[in-house]
Amino acid sequence: MRLTRASKECDLPPDRPYVFGYHPHGIIGMGAIATFATEATGFSAAFPGIRPHLLTLTNNFDVPIYREILMALGISSVSKRACSNILKRGPGEAITIVVGGAAESLSARPGTADLTLRRRLGFIKVAIQHGADLVPVFSFGENDIYQQMPNERGTTIYALQKKFQRMFGFTLPLFHGRGLLNYNLGLLPYRRRIVSVIGRPIPIDKCEKPTLEEVTRVQTKYIEELTRIWNTYKDEFAKSRKRELNIID
């Protein structure tokens, strides 16, 4: 995997909290880890005063060793309580949620950008409740670093993966990358560039009990900004795409 720095579209004043929505999930979310859990892309230099906290499933902290790695990277739980505790610390605090989650990982294939987003309203509600500006992030190349076995909807593999997800809260994509001594089979990611474009913030007015209408209104603006990012940069960073951005659920 070759990773460039995060692409910055505008400044983010550190006088307010932020909720970053990361897309797409990919198989593992490598771009999210590099951008928001390390300094590989120079986030702190690009956005001084912003303290990002990448979030993941609470179940991941039940796995020994893996849990310690997550904690060493400063990754937190995506539980509502954890989100609230971070944002309540005040201006400059930020959480990053990989919005599509496990469901979206099953659609991660090179050259595609199929997003699970339409019914994902929780992160928007959290942003409104804490008066945190929403910032869409699209990582071009995230879906290109692994190959996934065919698992179209209606197949037995897909049905088993969805059943596993319902039972355990996460799923297991059947994927492969390259090996140490070969380029065709292994668990290492392919050498593909990932460019994380951090979009323009959507101003949010704080409301502790937002209505569904208000949440939906903000979601519309969010999707519009995410689509703008795609349309602006797709010919530069997604030249080999097989199809356009698609919100499948």
C-alpha cells in the first residue's frame, strides 16, 4: 500500500468539536487508520489544534493483543457513551466514524465505491446533540488494496456473511492481497495509493433532541458534500474506476 498525505480542502478552526465521517470502509479501513490514528498523512500539521479519535466496534476490544494494538494507536469504542465523552471535552476534539461499517465491507471491490449510508443516521444525531460540525472524508483507493471473493446478494456466501454479522455485530469478508514473496496471494495489501480527501465542514446547530426531519435535512447536506468530493477528484484519483459513486443502502 502506498499512502499519500490527506488532501485538505479548507481549514478547520479548532474552536469547535468535529465529527468526521469516513468513506468507504474497505476491507480493513487502512486509510482511516493512517490518517486519523497515526501521523502518516501529516494530519496535525494540516489541522493544528484538532485532536482526532478514530472509533471502532466495541467488540474489537474483546480480542487480546488486537485490543492492545488499538489502544496503543489511541483508537476508541464507537459506542454512544464514548462518542459523547470525547466530544464533551470541548473545542478541538474530533471523532472519526467509518460510517459504512461491516455491511459496507462486503461491497469493497477494486474500482467501485458502493456506500452503505442512507440509513446511517446515528453519527449525524450525535453531531447535532453536541453541536459538532460534520466533515465528510472520502478515501480514494481504499477499496483497491484487496481483492474479495464473489459474494453478490442472493449467493450462499453473502447470506452466511450477513447471518454472521447479525449474530456477532461484525462480518468476515473473504479477501486476499499479496504475499511477502509473491504478488498474487497473501494478506498484505496491494501496492495501491490511498488519498483521503477531507471535505468542507457542514455547520451544525446544537440540539439535544433533534427531530428525524432535522437529522434527515443534515444528512442531505452531508451526502451532497460527499458527492461533490467524488465528482471533483474522481478523474484524478479514481481513473481506473469501473463505475460511479453509488449509495446502495
